[in-house]
Amino acid sequence: MHLGPLQSVVIILATAAGIQLTRWLPFLLFPEKKEPPRVILYLGKVLPAAMMGLLVVYCLKDVSWTAAPHGAPELLAILAVVVLHRWKGNVLLSIAGGTALYMLLVQAVFA
Amino acid sequence: MESSEQQRISRLAAVKAAFPATVPVLTGYICLGMAFGILMQTSGYGVGWALLMSVICFAGSGQFVGITLLTAAFDPIQAFLISVMINARHIFYGLSVLEKYRGLGRERAFLIFGLTDETFSLVSSLKPPEGTNRHDFYFWITFLHYLYWLTGTVLGNLAGNIITFDTTGIDFVLTALFVVLFLEQWKKKENRAAGVSGILCAVASLAGFGPENLVIPAMVLLLIVLLGGRRRLCI
């Protein structure tokens, strides 16, 4: 341990406070009893799809596109997820298939 | 009597519906939770410390950054601000589920506490099945996720060195989850413009600000695009 126990507790509490603030903020700004403004209701409708797109990119943020294998394992595995999901429409199968292919690619093919 | 029996059946149905939906997260959280537990161990923090952090934070990237804050110079204000910035995307999750989480009573605080990327993704993409109470359905998704995360943390911290098979790449399970839920959102035509906006804003931000600072510029850009396109998306 680099910090003492008391300092460690303080850092952990500060980290937790920062994280939890981001989760509570919208609920504190727009309490249950009041109807939120229309623009917020609009954002609530469009944000889930938008954030799913953002999260996919976020997961790929550390892929290095300029160095070999140029993100090939990620792109191939995502392609597999899309094809499997279009074909069978089974959430678990699509995720398991894509992950298995990705593990195979990074461990054996592009290792 | 009968109503409490009905409640029991409805609750059971909610668990049965929630569990299969959480299986990808089970895999992802056990692996990521273990990685977190192992990193805490190698930074000199035993199982009590690792568990403390997972119990009160319940966040993936936030806790990994937390480890770097524990191994840097003591600066709680900076730790707080960095944590807010790393997790700023969660503000959008709350905005999206304001209506869904209305009137949930005493479970509401726990649902807000546990609104991770993965919990938000499932809650916003899946409909509670017929015959189940939506409170129970959301509660079980959140609670199971919490359980997986804590289990992974403890396992990793205590027994991280026991694993001998190669798990490289298994964390892709969460990427795959987001891709699948993106496709589920895509099924509704009115979601498509927003979905594409999310991808493009994140890519633009990644190109402009790099992987370390991707989130906040992407959120600002997304907000501008979504608000600017409000008439055109006409929802």
C-alpha cells in the first residue's frame, strides 16, 4: 500500500462520491413529483440508442488502427455478432458466438 | 393471502425473466471484477479493501481509475473530480430512465445506485415480460449485476493466481452485449438516427481528443446533435 489506511479510505470515499454523483444528478435535478421539461423527456427517448452507439465506440477506444492487426479481431468479431443476431435473433447466442470468435482470434490467429 | 401468493408468483417470474438477460453480464462482470480484485491485490490492498470499493462504487472503469488514484499522491479533491469526469456518461443514463424509474418506492434508491453501463443497457432495451412487475424486473437485473461484480472482486483478490487457462479476450463479452443491444434499438426505425449519431459523435471525439478524453466531448457533441435534430427526429 502506497497510502496509509486512513488516506486510502478517504480516496475510496472520494471516488465513490464522484461516481455516485453522476448517477444521482438527473434524479436530484428532476424529482419524481415534478414533470420534467419536454426537452428532457425527448432526450430520454433518443439517448438510449445514441448511448448504445457511443458505448460500442467506447469499448473500441484503445484499439490501435494503424498498427497490425489494424483492429481486425474486433471488426471480425463485431461482424460475427451482427450476422448471428440478424440470422438467429438470439441475444445470448450472438454474444457468446462473437466473444468465442474474438478469443480465438486474439489467442491463436493474430497472437 | 391470494394477493401475496400472486405477488410471490409474479416476483418469481421476474427473477426467471431477469436472470437469462443478465448472463452476458455475469461473464463480463466476473472477469472484469476479477481483474479489479487482482489489481487491488498487486497494489497491496487485500480482500476487505477491494470489496469495500466494489460495494460503495459499483463501477467498472471508475474503480480501475480508482486504483491509479490510490497509487498516486494523496489528493481526494482530484480523485473526486476525475471520478465525476470518467463517469459523466452516467448522467445521460439517469435522464433516460427518469420515467421508467418513477414511482418505484424504496427500491428506487438501489436502482439509481446501481445504474452501470450494463444495467442501463438492459433496463432501457428490454421490456419487462407480461405478468411480471416492472419494479421486480429492474430490481433483479440490478441486484444480480451487483452480486456478479462483488463475486468477481472477491474471487480475483483471493484466488486470482489460480486461473491457469487463457482468458485473454473474454472481456469482449461486454462489447458484444452493447453491439447486440444497439441492434435491438435499431429494430425501431425512429431510433436509427439517434444510434448513428451516437457512433459518429464518439468516433469524432475519439479522433479529435484521443482515447483518454473521449467521453465528455462526445457527450457534448451528442447533445448538440440530438437537440439540433429535435424537429427532424420529431419525437
